[in-house]
Amino acid sequence: MPAVQRQATARHYLMCEPVHYTVSYEINPWMDKTRYTDVELALRQWRTLRDTYLELGHTVDTIDPLPGLPDMVYAANGATVVDGVVYSAAFRHPERQPEGPAYEKWFVDRGFVTHTAERTNEGEGDLLTVGDVVLAGTGFRTERAAHAEAQELFGRPVVSLHLVDPRYYHLDTALAVLSSDAGDPQIAYYPPAFSPGSRAVLRTMFPDAILATDTDAAALGLNAVSDGKNVVVAPGATDLAAQLRERGWEPIPVDTSELLKGGGGAKCCTLEIRR
């Protein structure tokens, strides 16, 4: 059967250069502060990721990195933007809590309508827009009450999904949005990262979803960024890349291995601004 002809759409991203990146604390299983962090390598990998988006025709804005906030590079955690409305992040761990106001200020300064979160949530790390629906992770970082807060703000159905594996502590480490087209929403996900009930919900909502292998998940391959055709993905997620290609997507491997030491990949570094 011939592959479906996919269509890319221009995207608008916000990123933060990892000038102050290091692993100086441990708040997820990927972090080990005894390991050496190569900041220059992280910078090169980040710039390659940014340049890849630009070469694909997307717009990339940047926020100034702040000293003392090494995880600010993971811009996706900084907010959720739907229909031009910004829902600020409110981080669970004290080490990251100053990031929320910093990202919110960036949006306020540029005239966006912003809502300061009252409930703990970690932005697009746990709130992923798929068509007319927002898939919302909980279990490790974002509290379930934030799902209700987001639904009231965005006026879209929010579907709660319970994460059970601490390695996949954010939804965007266990699930990738491949197509946000309301007529044909498509995802890939790693079933063992979810509770039985959440797996059943995903099977019902996305019966044709790509199921990632253990190898894909361990490479943080689901922390991927799709424009509807091109999918920026970790080089180690070879099974995922093969499935993507079979279904008409174009996988683009981009190495973010140094940033993986902090628990993030391409998607973690990329906040989508949806107007």
C-alpha cells in the first residue's frame, strides 16, 4: 500500500539557547549530577536543532537564558499556547519554579493574552494539542486539577492520561503528536508508560497510532517534533523512524544526546506558539 502523502505546515517555535546548561541537581531518572556535562556540545546540538527548523521553513524565536536556570533550555515546559492564549507553567520542583514567570513575561512583553496558572503544570511537557483536543499528562509533574484549569481557559476538551513510568515523567516523553489536523489527528506513543485505563483511552481515540518500541522510548524518540510531514526525531529511535517512513512521514534524525542528560530531547527544547 502506498504511503499517505503528508503535508507540512509552517510552525512558530520558541527556544532557549543552553548557555547555562548543566546537570547540577536530579529531578528525573535521566539526571546524574556526577556525570560530566559538555556545554559546548549541548550548544552545538541545540543550534543544529534550531537550524533544522529554519531550513524547514519554520519561524524560531528565542528567549534569553537566565543564570541559575540550567533547565530553561527545555522551552516546551515553559508554557502552553493554544489559539494565541498562553497558559503559564507552574513547576513542581523548586529548582525550576522561576522559569514559569520568565516565560510568561516573554509572552506578556509581546502582547499575548496570558493566564497565570493556579495549578501545578509543566507546559507542553504535559499538555499536547491534537486536533481540537488537548491530551494532558499527570502522575509525576502536572496535577490533574491543572487539566480542568486548561480546559476552562482554552475551551477545548482536555483528556487526562496517567503516566506510570518515572523515566517518562512528562507526556511528551511518552507520546508524540504527528498530525494536529482535526480531520485526521495522528500520534505515536509508548503503551507501557501509561496506566491500563489511559492505554484504553488512547486505543479508542487513536486506533491507528504508531506504537513505539522499548528501544524507541529509551532513546527518548517520542520527544519528537512534527510539522505534519517532517518529524525531527532522536537518531536512536530507528524502529520509530522506520514506521514513520512507512506511513508517509519524513523522519529527520537530530542528535540531542547531551541534552538528554537532563531528561530532554527535541520536543522538550521546542515550545510551539499556536496563533
